[in-house]
Amino acid sequence: MSSLAWIDFDEAERQRTQRIMSLFQERESRDELGIGAIRDSIADHLFPGTSTIQTRLRYMLFIPWVFQSLNRRVAQPSEMMAEARSLEIRLADALQAGGETLGVIGRDAGPRLRRLPSAVYWAGLGSWGIRRFLGSPDGYFSAIGSLRSSQPSTREGEDGASDHYASQIWHPALPTIPPGLFNNATFDLTTNETQFIIDRLVAEHPQALLTVLARKKFDADCRYIWEHPKLAEFPETARKLVRHGEIFSSVMNGATLIYNLQLSELRERESWITDYKNRLLTWSTEIDQAAIRGWSLDDFWQSIEHPNHRVQPAARRFVFEWLSMVRTDAASACLSVAARQLIRDRECRLKTGQSRFINLGVRNNWGGASGVDRLSFRWPQAKSHLTDLAHAV
């Protein structure tokens, strides 16, 4: 019997499982055409601290708890690093023991796990103010190790100086470690943990849409943020940015489809060619031509400006030139030789000798799809986190 057969007997669990599965199926666009800084600027405005490789929200607490659990008798950075890795792998086992199967980082890899949960969530922990230490995980081990080596315990079994230093690394209101965490754990947040996370968002990102939705418990099972049933209740600034994101996502989807179509033609794969031609027909038919023509690109650039992302002039020119073609006629743009050349030239300039248009070996290794889904600006990850917040136990 299928390992997922049980979900048919519990509607709430079935919906929850579908939500998590859709998170892993979502393919945020690879940056084949050099628009990643634009995409990430919008995402960081709307959903700061998230990333496309995050799975479940409680990892934002698991990671600090792992680091706080390190053996105080171990002072060497290499030993601490090995112990932290061991604890993170044990956490995966504990989650499975607790009945979790989806979203568990390291579930299948076990000790062979390469990207640890701490690496996945480290930046987010800093963004939300849960982590106060400004360095990398390696820097953390070095700093704590040096402190433990230079500050002997004041009494047997105590290390007051180390404890004081550790309290400066993680937010002092961090919820306490649950007993037996590394034996049995779940992704279910407690009410106290939920409030702590919301408080951190309010303190660090008060204007972000993620914070607004978290405070109001506005979780929703929609594919894109602009389809959210509470969109009309979003703050005006957020609604404006969401609208910009919707139009940008729609416009650029056509360019990525043409990119994939051209590669399919070079590979002489008829089924792929037919698929992309059909997708382009649907795209050109469904695109809101009036909205595209009335869209202010100048206002868009101002709205998405972000200190962590610099949109290069070449990327701006590419967007402008492609948008001009779409504004004239989306259907014609799909067939335009000029549009094809624009997209081909853009990828060639970005990838040079690794361009799929130039390098036969690279092209032959292409799997038939690169960034074909519309940009969602990390809404799938934010949606998962919001649902976890809304269903605290």
C-alpha cells in the first residue's frame, strides 16, 4: 500500500500534505536570463528571511536549539562542528520518529547529508533577529571555541562566561529547548513559539507582507500571492508591490518559454517543441495586454529597489526591450525573430562559453526545462511558513 494512503482518511492532514508536496514540486525560476536580482529584490521585500530551499518553519527554532545543545566540554571548533553536524542528523531521525515524513532535511541522505539545515536557515535566522551573531556557522564555532578555551569554568559543571556569550548570539526570548528534542520531534509549533516568531518579524520587518500575514493569521492555499483571497486587505504598499510582481512574472514568463523553445528546436525534440509552442499560445492569449501597456516600468524599478540586490543596467535594458515587444503584441512577440535574437544574445552574454546556444555538450545535457514556471517570489515557502504559524498547537 502507498505510504501516503493514510491521508485519504483525514481531510486536514490530506490538505497539509498536499501543501508540503506542492512546495517541493514548485520550481522557482533558474536565472537563465539574468533577472535573479529583480526576482530576489521583490521576494526580499515581500517575504524577507525566506529562501527557495527552506522546508518547514520550526527549523528557525531547531537550529538555535541544536547550537545551544553543543557539549560545553568541547572547545575545539572542529570538534564543535562535528558535534553540531551529528545533532542535525539526529534531529532528522527524531522528526521521523515523531511521524514527520515531508520537509525533513536529511530524511533520505542521513549521515551523507551535504547541506545541513543550519546552512539552509542561517541567513533567515539573522534576517529575523533570532540569530544575533553576525558571522558564518564556521565563525560561530571559532568564536565559541576560543571563548571556552580562554574562560575556565567558575565551578565544576558550569561555564558562566560561555553561557553569557551564548546569550548574545541568540535572541534572549528564544523559547526553551523541548525535552527529548533529539529523540522525538515534530514540526508543530507551540503557541509560545509562534508568538516569538511573530514578535521577531514585527521587530525586524514591520512593513513586510510576511509580517502582516503572520500577525493576521492570513494563510491561504493559492499558487501565487496575487491570488490571495485577502489581497484587498493587504496594506497599499504591499498591494502595489504584489501587482508589480504579478505583471513582471507574467511578462517574463514569455521570454523563458521562448528560451526553452529555441533550445528544444536545437535539440530537435518534437514533443518539447510542441509543448512550448502550446504554452506560448496560452501565454499570449491569457496575458493582460491592457495592464502591460499601462504598467510603469519607472515606478517598478523604484518600488523594488533593495539594498541587498543591485539590478545591473544590462538587466534593465533586457527587460525594457522585451517589454516593448510584448506591449506591441504578445502573440507577435512569440514569433518574432528579433525577440528570439534578444533572448539568445542575453543568455550568451551571461554564460559566454557555457551558453547552451554555443556549447553543444552543455546543450546536450539540458533536460528540457529551465525556469518554465512563472516567478512566484518565494510565495510557496512563505505560504508553508504561514500555515505552520496558523496551526500552532
